Amino acid sequence: MLLGIPEADQGRLRRTVDQLFHIEPGVGQANDTVMGAAIEIHGSLSDLLDERRLRPRDDLLAALTQAEVTDEQGDRPLTQSEAIDFAIMLFTAGTETVARLIGWVGLVLADHPDQRARLADNHTLIPGAIEELLRFEAPSPVQGRFATRDVTLHGATIPGGSKVALLTGSAGRDERKYVNPDVFDIRRRVDLNLAFGYGIHFCLGAALARLEGRIALEETLAAYPEWTVDRDRAEMLYTHTVRGYKHLPIDLAP
């Protein structure tokens, strides 16, 4: 909605995003399902950007058509390719990880009904609970980076130019940082949450993701303060970058 994708297309493209992360056994992520999904999303967003250039609106897609960058040639507008790539990044990252977060909210709070009851009684605890949920079950538990120079950490040297996988989900369970890290506690103070990355690569949608998670939990608890999860029918989404449920059946208390 914020990007400006028509409501009639939002559900279809939301499901297509899942296909971008499809891993095929024996093949990996470079498979026909991923390529087809990428082509569909690229074409849809390209058409919408073209429409915004002709008929601007008050949305992020229109803003991308007017955005400028500064490079060695000075100020210039984004190329169509750059605008599409940025739109895809905003759309996929903004839908995929928050969807997994909301799934974890449903599962973890079903496993901790006493803490869910406290949240239902006191909504001021919800922002802290979202931080604890992000720490406890990170929707994006691994980040890929390149080392620009040799770096020595804990007696091991990472050579410059190396590919590095940062297990930020594991960092959220580090006993050197958190007491009883494998215990979920909505009253825990999470003062450095690596679920959104760190430094110059910190997630630009972090504030929106936190807001979405808080509102989703507030509204759910207001309408349905109790629920259970049908684990036998739950299905994880199999990807190499995000972690969460593709299908999480919820049984609402009468």
C-alpha cells in the first residue's frame, strides 16, 4: 500500500515474493520458480513506475521516479533499472520478513500463554515484547557481507575479499550478552537488537517493521486474546535467508 501497488495485485505479488526464496533440492536457488517470480515482480513494478511517470501519485513508487542521486557526473535522476531494483528491494524486504515476524508472534505467544495474557492486559509491554520476539526468533537470521580488508577476531583472520556469513540470529542467543538466552521473556531489556543488522547496513525499514509488528499484536490481542497453533499442519518456508512459517494454522479460543 505504501509503495502504491494496487490493492487487487497485492495478494498475488505477496505470494510471488515467497517464490523468490524457493530452494529446489539438488539445484539451490537458481531455479525456474525463482526466475519466474523475479520476472513477474520486475515486470509488474516496471509497469507501475512507467505509470507513475505519466500520472504521479502520493506514494513511494512515484517518489522513486523523482528521486536523484549524486555521482561523478553530478546530480541525476535514478535510471529505470535503479528505480526498479530499489522498488523490488523495498517490496520484498518489506513484506517477507514482517510476515515471518507475525508468524513467530503467533507461535511463540501460543507457547507462552502466561506472557500473552500479560500483554493482553497491558499493551504498554508490547513494544518490548516485539524486541524480545525479534531476538528470540529472528526472521532474518543471517546476513551476507564482503570483508574489504583483513580482519582478525578471536584469534582467526578473515582475509580481505572474503565472503562472510554473519549469523545474527545466533548473536541474539549469545549467553555472553543475555542471561538465559534460550528463555523467552517479554520483560527482558534488549538494548542492542541485531535482528535489523548494524551500522551502515542497518535495515532502513526497521521502524516500519516494529510499528507493523506492534499494531498487528495489539489488534490481535484486542480481538482474540487466546489461541492455539495446529503444529501438525504448520509448514516452514524453506529459504536460505529468511526463517519463518509459510503456513501457520491458528485455532481461536471460543
